Amino acid sequence: KIVSRVLALVPEGRRVFLQMTVQENLEMGSYTQPGSGISADLELGYDLFPRLRERRKQVAGTLSGGEQQMLAMGRALMSHPKLLMLDEPSMGLAPILVEQIFSITQSLYTEMSHPDDDASNDHSAIFRLLTDLGRTLVNADRASFWKWDKRSHELWTTAAVGTGRITIPEGTGLVGKALAEKRTIVTNDPYNHPDFNSDVDKKTGYVTKSILVMPISDCKGEFIGAYQAINKLDNDGKFDVQADTKRLSLAAFICGITLESETFLDDSQHDKLTELKNRMGFYNDYNKNYVKILTDPEAVRCVSLFICDIDFFKKVNDTYGYN
């Protein structure tokens, strides 16, 4: 009677029928609905949870905890509820994982609200925290956030977890491929992927077993960077392009906003025609790098600054005319 009054419950601990298949579990959720609409409801459920479509003939007891949670929600939705109650929906996540996520987001809030007085304005601390958040969300061993420097035609890591800064030519590697094709790329066999660059593994001895690369765009839809996660720690070590992309999207979205802000700042400090630092760039470098040197009484150093008039550049004169 309760279900027929359009109220459904996703119980604590999922409570799926372990000996029945995924599709049979979903069909059990539709027992109050007319038989003619069950097929359409199943398709809707599979559209909401594509993973269940792949597992529709699999016995529910063999699913992972996250997959069982999807199944419990899909089963509840089969009854067309107007009110859906979820009892302990985060139970599918390990408590330590939930705590890590909250800890990182708290650090993000602190960093953005009360930045260190000595912190530079390049957002590096925020990028490191966001990269660690993404790594935690998809449960990967390592992660890196890549910036596409279109001025130098390079891709480089603005934040990396588990490795140092790496610079590669634009259009190369899996990061370059994801940006060029404007799509998320997943490989669970990187050594047999034609775009995988194994140089870092050879230098460090690290073994890459799976990779997810998600391109990131600005508010105008132009791609400006990419997020890369390496070596999935669960799900048999394999990334899932749909499930893990969804998990990563929050961190990637905030990373995109932060990177767009940094790119805007960098562009404002360069002359668009010559690509040389302008007055804003000079003031930024002076305040960030040279003031400490010039005002440190214990380390007196001589500093030379060369400033020239851009009118002497042929490109400027050819564009704007000779003065």
C-alpha cells in the first residue's frame, strides 16, 4: 500500500535480492505498475545507470558495493515514486574515503578564504588540493592536472600527486589526444596504447596500469587543460569511463574555473602582439620575486632590470605603423 501511494525506499545496506539477476531485481521494483510499461521503465533505469545495462544478466550478489547501490536506487525508481527516501546512501563509500573528501574540501575552503601571506597568486596550492580531491574521488594512486600553454605550445603539470613537474609538447601523449579529440580517454592497458608515453615509467621504475584523462574547458567551451588519474586502486584496477568521469567532474569543474582565472591573469600580463611581459607583468614579477631580494638585509644582491620600448619591434611597427 505504501509503495502504491508513490513512496519508495532505498534501504540501508542496499538490500538487493542477491540470488536474482540485475534485471530481475529491477522488475521486482515495478510490481505495482502495469505490465505494458515495464519495458520502458527498464530502459529508463538503464539510461540512468548505464553500468546496470552491462550487468543486467549478472547475479546481484556478485556486484560491487557501488553497483548494488545503483541497483537499489534503480529498483526503487521502477515504482514511479513521488517521494524517494534514501537510508544512509553514503554507506557504499568507505568511511575513510568520505573523511578524506571532507578533509580536502575543508583545506580548499581554508586556502581560498585565508591564503598564506607568502603564497604566490598562481593558485598552485589550490591546484594541488583539487588534484588530490580528484584522485580521492576516483580512488587512484596518482593524479596530475595539466595546463595547456598555448603561448609556448606545451602541456605541463600545474599540480601532480606522486610525481614532479612534467612538460611535453602539445598534441602528444594521452593528454594531448584527449584535448585534440575533446573527449575523456580511458585505457586499462596503457603499454599497448599508441599514444602512451612510457618515458616517465622508465626513468622512475613506476608501472602504469590504467589511465583516465579528462579534458577541461573554460566558460566559453574552449579546452584549456586536462585532468589525469593513474592506476585505479579498486574495480580490479580498471577505470570506468562513465562512472569515474562522473565522480571526477566536480574536481575537474572547479579546476577549470581556477585555471581559467590563472590563464586570464597570465594573459593580462603579456602584450598580445609581441607576447612579451607588459607593465602589469613587470609589477607582478617585481612584487613576487624582486622585492624580497632588494629588501633582505642579510642577503644584499645587485639586480639589473632591462626595460625597452616595444616600438622598436618590427612586428609592432608593421602592425601599428612607425612613430
